[in-house]
Amino acid sequence: MIEIIIGKYNYWIYITLMMIGFYAMIAKGNLIKKIIGMNIFQTAVILFYISTGKVWGGTAPILWDKAVIYDNPIPHVLMLTAIVVSVGTTAVAIAIVIRIYKEYGTMEEDAILEIERKQAEELRKGNTGQREI
Amino acid sequence: MKDDIIIRVISNLLIPFIQLYALYVLAHGDLGPGGGFQGGVIFASSIILYVLVYGIDEGRKRSHQKITDVLNSIGVMIYGGIGVVCLFFGGYYLQYGKLPLGDLKHASHLGIYGIEIGVEVTVAAVMVTIFFEMAGRKND
Amino acid sequence: MIDFILLFFLVICAIAAIRMKDLLSTVIILGAYSLIMAVVWTRMNAVDVAFTEASVGAGITTVLLIAALSRTQRGEENGQRSQVRVQGSLNAHSIISLIVVFVTGAVLVYGTLDMPDYGDPNAPSHHHVAPRYIKEPLEESGVINMVTALLANYRGYDTLGETTVIFTSGISVILLLRRKMQQ
């Protein structure tokens, strides 16, 4: 039992970070907090993958005369692309939030749903008054 | 912020060195950490520093909208274009070994440099574009 | 020992970032989180990734979020306009979210019991293709940084896709936010 905890506690810390980001994405009402939660989730996943590439006693994956063993360079390559994609996604999400604020005047999820519901009700009442049988 | 003399003088001194550092990171991407993407982001941050100190209108005069719009796509075209040029010389798409620039080692090395230049141009232009679009006035 | 302290600070920064009411403080704490993450990756010998995260996370994302805050509002509203939910209190929505998060976390922890230990040199991911990727780039292209050689030569299609993704996000932001130019 103790060996399991000592060997794997770092994975559990990364999973804690992922779950903090996940909780921010689904439980907070402010749209910018959701974007920040997504960013925390993404960097925690990238941290998890990079930790699988480390080898005890290895050096950075740049060729060097005095090195005996190198780290695995493949997770670094894949996660570089992942960081770039996360920047692109964050930029587009922020642009959509700015447009939502211009339309509705608020950034809270509940208030936006209220305004939508009231608009749908008024549309329905207006239609019922004018319908001819 | 341009009335504050310390900020103005220091940023006037630093901005050329930041751009030079961005080109250094690009050029030494195969000898140490760095490469196209990191150099592009550092180059964009120098332009963002200029806009923060002098204002958006001054910044727009230095990086015209039409020029950054065109530079957005030139980087991707350089990347795809190198791949198509490799097709003309008998290799697969993006097989740099067949380019007529020397033996296999030198041709691959130069192909990698060309690709990194393409990535840097696109990344710098897109980061500057996104910043300018988002930094408008409040009642725009 | 220092790794443990850094990871502890990471968790503290993440929890603090999502609990603050003032959104400007949240964004600045997110910048500190990115910086500590870059230091953690440098300790794990992932220098390229740390360079990218320091320049992108602590640089561009912070600036873009502050630009977004300048166009919208700075404080989180306290539920004055909505009658459905009061922020920060324990109601049904928060409790169900907590339960979902705990269940997902428990399933993931159960999944890590089979994984190899941290830094194990006998892990299967180090023996399949990695020895070939460590030896060959120097002979084939004369490039010393293995990560750049892999990105541009062996995984060239992935980098082409990544450049296209950046280009597409630039076009999307232009489509969403640009007004007609005044004549």
C-alpha cells in the first residue's frame, strides 16, 4: 500500500489539478471563469503527458557529448502542438464572450438564460395573438 | 503612458533588442531550445509593448492592417509551398532530401529552416492581429 | 523536495484563481500559475515545452484576457439579476457538480494504478520508436535539437496542421470582431 502511494502520488496531484479545472468549467456561472477553468484543465493534461517522458538520470533531449541517457522526446513534440492549439482555442473563446457581452449586456450564464426565456415567451405571446383560425 | 519619460525611454531602447532576440531564437532553433513558434510569439510581444506604451492608433500606423492580413497567410503558404517544391524534384510531399541544395544532410537542414521561417511569420502576424481586434474601445 | 513545493504552489494557485470575485486578480494569478508550470517543466528537462508555455501562457493569454476584461466588465456579479442561483453558496447545482468531479477523479485514480512509476526506464513508451528518433536526426539532417528535428522532419504533417489551426483562429477572430472600416 505504501509503495503504491509513494510510486504514484505525482499522478494523483496531476489528477487533482485536472479536476479543479473541470469543476471551474461546469459549476461557475461567469463565462470568463469557465475559460480560465478550461485553460487550467488543458495545462494539467499536458503536465500529465510530459511526466510520462522522464527517465531517471536522463538529460534534456539535445545532443551532448557528456550525456549517457536522454529523455524521451516524443511527448515533448506532441505537447508543443497541444499548447499551440490551446492558445488558438482560448483566443476564439474570448472573442465569442466579447460578442455575447455586446448582445446581452451580461456575462453570467443564468442571466443570459433568463433573457432568452423572456424573449421566447414574448415571441410566443405575440404569435398567439395574431394567429387566425 | 507616453507622457511618462522612464517608460518611453526604456521601451524605445528595448523594442529592437526584443525583435533581435526573436530572430535569434528562430535561427538557433536547432542548436538549443527554441524554434519557429517561440520566436513568433516573442516578436509579437514586442509590437504589443509598443501599443501599450503609445496607444492603439500609433500602433496601427506601425503595423498596417493590410500588411498583417497578408502576412497571416504567407507563412502557411511558405510551409505548403516547400512541400510542393519537394514534389517537383521527385520526392514525397515534404521530403526535403530531394531538394537540389547539396547532399542529403544539407538539403534536410535547409528544408527545416525554411519551415521554421514559415511558422514564425504566421504566428507573429496572427498574434498581432488577434491583439488588435480585441483591444478596441469599450463602446465599439 | 523542490518539486513537491512547486506542485503544492500549483494547486494553491489553481484553487485561488477560481475562487476570487475580482476577475483582474484571477487573470494575474493565472499568469503566476503559467510561470510555475514552466518551472516545473524545466525541472522535468522539457526545455522546449517550458519555453513555449512561459512565452504563451504567461505572455499572450494574460494579455488577451486583460483585453477582454477591458471590453466587458471587471467584477463577477453576485446573482443580483438572476433569481435562480446565488453565487458561492451550496445549492443543488454545486453539489451535483462536486459529485461528478469526485466520481471522475476516482475513476482516473483507479486508472493510474496500472501505469509505470515516474521515471521508470523500463516503461514501454521508451522502447518502441524513441531509440530510433534519438539516433537518426543527427545523421539525416545534422540538427542537434531532437525536438525541432522531430517536429519539422518526422512529424511534418502535424506541424502543418498546427500552423493551419493558428491561421484559422486568426481568421475566426477577424470574422467575429471586426467592424467595417470607416470611410
